[in-house]
Amino acid sequence: MTALFNFQSLLLVILLLVCTSAYVHQLMPAFMDRHKDG
């Protein structure tokens, strides 16, 4: 049961990270693209 809860928490964190990065990319695309130039 604990392992299942940890898996759900991990999924939630990943989902939040993806949503946040997508939102930040919309907010300031130049900031994100600057790091991809290397």
C-alpha cells in the first residue's frame, strides 16, 4: 500500500513539473531557449 502511495505521489510530482515547465515556457520562451543553445 505504501509503495502504491509513493508511486502516485511520484506521478503527481512529475505531472506538476511538466505543467510548470510548460507554463514557464509559455511565459518566457526566450529564457528556456537560451539554455538549449549549448
